Amino acid sequence: MEAPKLLLLILCAFFVGKSLGDGVTPQEAKELRDEVREMFYHAFNGYMDHAFPRDELRPLSCGGEDTLGGYALTLIDSLDTLALLGDRERFTSSVEWIGKNLRFDINKTVSIFETTIRVLGGLISAHLIASDYNTGMRIPTYDNELLHLAEDLARRMLPAFDTPTGIPFGSVNLLHGVDENESKITSTAGGGTLTLEFGILSRLTNDPIFEQVAKNAVRGLWARRSKINLVGAHIDVFSGDWTQKVTFFQI
């Protein structure tokens, strides 16, 4: 199942465009917002009822599956959406469950890209929401549990950045580091889109290492750009050679 958060953002973008372009009345806008909320909770409750604490819900069989690391991925992915919807009760209970039960000292090989944007990003954003009075969702008993988890997770990903180019391997084992048989080929997104999460983590922990490795990865990619300042789709993290020079989207 796609993350409820992604579905919510897509629907909001569609309905906002409809409101601006088609002259939707305030009442119609409210009805559309309520529909988005209803669709989110349909997906979220389905996950919690049938798949939690597995990573994702199989929508046809209503079973759960671990697609990334086996650590309640959809719940982490949904934290900021729960806050956005003003659901203090579920946001608080979800943050508390994650703080008490989630651990990353597990023998799982995970994607650097997916783990960064979904797990690391989800933990950091929820930490900022739970600890800030201005969000209206501050949890009085919260004691930086999500930040500690985010830091632990990021440190377990650091071995992936130990390459001649500074561009990280595509995957890393959270317990043992990079497998000796791990592919040296990674995607541009896997090396070039980590600065936000790793940079914010450095600012929150006062440890520059996370921002440094993320920026080094971007520099490694940019140094190998074409004459017209474009980068390819896949690259060898050791040699720095592009294995797929053309970036494209399939529709």
C-alpha cells in the first residue's frame, strides 16, 4: 500500500487546483477536505487493523508485509499527517509506541534512499512537531525519543558513504554495514537527495558528520555532470562512471 501521506498530498493538490480553477464554494471546499480526511483514515485504519506493526498493508488480502525493514513503516510515514489533521490522540499514541518499541539494531538490509526519505524524515519531522509549542501538537511527556532513534538510524547508514566518490551504496545492513557483495551501482536519487534529512539531523544533534556525508555525495555527483550540467540515472560509486547516462521517467 502506498503511504497514506502520499495519497493525502496528491488529493489535496488535486482539490486545491479544482477549487482555484472551478470556483468551488466554501461549503464545497469543506466537503472536499472532509473527503480527503475520510480517505486518509480509511487507509490508515486499514493498516492499523490488519497490518500493524508490519511495514505495509496488502490491500487485497488485508495482510501485512515488511517491505523495508520491519519497523512499522506506514505508522512512521503517517505521523506528520496525523499532526496535520489535528489528531492529537493518535499522534501522541503513535509517537509513544514508536519511542518504546522501535529499535534499529536488526539484521536487515535497507535502501538508503527509501529509509532516508520515509523513516529518517518521518522521525525527524515528528520529533520537531512533538517538541514544539508552536505546532499545537506538543507532547508534554515527550523526551526526544524520536530524535535519538533518528540519530541511531543515521549512524547505522554511515558505512554506506565510505566510497572513493563519497556517493553512498544503494543499500546497507543496519547491523553489519555494507555487505561485501553489495552492488556498486546506485541511483542519482539515492546519492543526491539526502541533504535535507541528514542536514537537519546534524543541526539537531550538533554533529556535523551527517550533513558532511550528504553534501559530499552531492558534490560527487555534481563533479561528474555532463557538459550541459546534467547528471545520469545510475552511477558506479567506486569508479564514478555513469552506467546509465540518461535520466527519464516512465509514464
